[in-house]
Amino acid sequence: MNDLYRSLGVDQYLSAFAWFALLLSIYGLPLGWLAWRRQIYPTGMLLAGFLLPAFVSWLLLVTTVLYWPIIAVDAALVLFAVIDLCTLPKQSSFTAERETPRTASLRKPQQVHLTITNPTRRACEATVRDGLPVELTGTPEEFELLLEPLSRMTVEYRLESKRRGAFTLNEVHVRARSRWKFWQRLLQLPARTELHVYPDMRQLSEYAILARTNRLSLMGLRRTRKIGQDNEFERLRDYSPDDNFKHIDWRATSRRNKLTVKDFQSNQSQRLLFMLDCGRMMTNEAAGLSLLDHGLNAMLMLSYVALSHGDSVGLLCFSDEIHSFVPPRSGMQQMNRLLHTAYDRFPRLVESRYDLAFMHLAQQVHKRSMVVLVTNVIDEVNSHQIERYLTAAAGRHLTLGVLLRDRAVFEAADSEYPNDILLYRAAAAADILSWRAQVLADLNRKGVLSLDVFPEDLTAPLVNRYLEIKARHLL
């Protein structure tokens, strides 16, 4: 049998495979241990260096003349790899610092500075990447750095969050390479930072700037003609075409050589309470944000406007339970309370308890207030509950129901030249819109104010409705 195997050359193949398996065990076991215990991995350069003698080793099936040259090349590569392995930086070779504000706005770029320090006397090439949760994205994602001896380098990237909430950034990832680039080590440098992502707050500063320059129309806010007039003087400002001539201050006009009018304060110390639905009907998305995010952005904007007018603002978040309640108070310090209450609130896949929310409202708020319910209607069950409890509360408060639209339904109903399946979709969408219009008509008929808008367009119509109510002295 052995003579038969020898005549067929099988023993040569078996010998070659045995050597190949031996080489794999010799190289593979140390590499696996380095990767598992030390986070050290070979680079493509080292793998390419070992592949060449590995392929040449198959020539041993034909001739054994190359046996010792291949052994010598393998030994030389192993020697160079071991020497280069000793030049890999250690965990203590780098330190990292992260500089970023503690607060950020949702989907608004935020500048972050990373400082990597090399306290050793050896230069090193490294790839640096910040350890961000999946909800945060950095642009650019990583940096290729050449860290000189006894030096530090600062890089900058833009951080953007896809979700509100509190995040903890614990480490900075560094992939350091050896001197001859045969090896690379993955390091995690501790750099703990707390980051709170709030709803979009930059619109508040934009409002303040435009209000001072009398250009609020750029944000979609319109001037509302007041019915009646409050008597308390507030400020002087430039004349605009829709101002009453009786309010022109001729002394200030002659002094400034520019038409100047008097502004009077609206009724103050009124109360505004938001009721934010955090249930399943607010989980849909529009323009990349959930309906609850759009409601929070509009709520914060209107809260800022109301507080600047001297009114009191409160907040009630609910779903199948009462999540948080901020009693109505005045003063700009109330903005911080509203932000800290709402920034980590997310929609839940549960049925909203309107009865529980309005019962809590009746127990906590006794004075007449403007109650703004931000929600969505998708079926008759929740529409009946919204109509029932808003109507019951209208006896004591001024209620405003904000019903967010579903753009997909409106686009299906407005499709041009529908045919086949699109015709049935358009008919179903038109039936839903007809039912929705009837719900709004029933609310208005029972003395409940309503606002029917797309989520991404909610802010300006909601503020305009508030200013209209203030101008008409409905509250």
C-alpha cells in the first residue's frame, strides 16, 4: 500500500499539506492570541509579505530544492515582524481630551475638538475616531494623524444628533501603527463627556434677533391687528405700513428724523398650558423627525414667545400615564424647566389615556388658561376621545386642538390622473380627509379652537394663532 501511495505521489501532497497546516498553526495561534488579549492585528503589508513564501511553498510538491530558501525567508519575515512588534505604542502612549458644549440641538451641527497627546519620544502614525453612539454622527468620521514626539494635535469635526436625549461619550478610538507598519493596535483612550441633545433651540435666538429688528415676517409670523387697545406703554419702534397713525410719537419722530410709533403691552399674566401626546399616534415621522419632535419644537418656540409677553407657560406630557408636569409659571427661567422636562421624552407604542391627562389638568390647573393639545387623529376611537375631553375642558379653559396631518394621505388624494390601484388609494385618502374635516368642524362647532397643519410647518401657524388670540382678547 505504501508503494502504491508512493507511486501515485500522494505522500508528497500529504507532506505538503502537513507542512502547510504546521505553518498555519505556528502563525495563526500567536496572531489569535495577540488579537484576543492585546488588540493587536497584522496589517495588509505583513499579510502580503507572508503570502509570497506561502504560495512559493506549493512548489515543494514539484521539487525540494527551494526548501531551505523558503525556510530562510520565513525566518527573516518572522524576525522582522517580531522586531516591529516591539515598536507598537502602548495604552499609556497617548491621552485624549474632548472639548464640546454640554448641550446641543437636534439635527444641528455642533463643533467638537479632539486633542491627542503623544508624551513619548517616538513619532507615531495613527487613525483617530471618536467613540460616538449610533444616534450621533461625526463629519469627518476619522482622522489620519502623524503625532510627533512630545507633541499634541487638535482636530475638529461636526457632530450631529439624530435623536434627543442624554448621551455619554466615554472613549476615543485610536488605531496606532508600528514603525514599519507591519502591526496595528486598537486603543480606547478614556475621555468622558456628558452631552444633552435638546429640541431645536436656535429658532429661539433667531426669533429674538428678528423681534428686535421688527422682521418677524421672515419666520412666517404675521402682525395681528389688535381689537381694542391695551394702555400700558412698552417701547418705541420704527413705523410700519400697517400701524395706526394715532400711535405715531411725533416728538421721537422729529428727534430721530424717522417715523416712530408707540408699542403697548398686551394683557399679561395669562396662562398657557401645553398637553403633549407621547403615545403611539406621535411615532410617525415627517421630514426626518417624529411627530413628537415637531410638536416639541413648536412648543418651545411658542413658550419663548409667551414668556417674552409676560405670560405663564406650563407643560403636561402623557401617554398611558402622566410622564411629567410643569406648573405654569412666568419668567425666562421657566424655559430651562421646560427644556429639561421635554428633551428626553420620546413617543411610546401605547394607547394614550386622554381621560387621565384631562383629570390631572383639572386637579392641578384651576385658573382659566389656554390649553393646547398637540396630537394626531387616525381613527374614530381617539377622535371621539379628543372631541369629548376638549369640549368638556372648554367650559373652564380656552382649548386649542392641534391635529397634525399625514402628508402621505394628502399626496395620495391629490395625485394627478390616478389609475388602477392609485385610483382606489386616492378614493380611500379622500374619504379619510373628509372624515378628518368633519372632526375639525365638530370641534369648532362645540367651541374648541383647532389647528390642522403639517408637522414640519407647525411652528409659525401655532405662534400666529396665539398672537391672534391675544389680540382678540379671547383668553
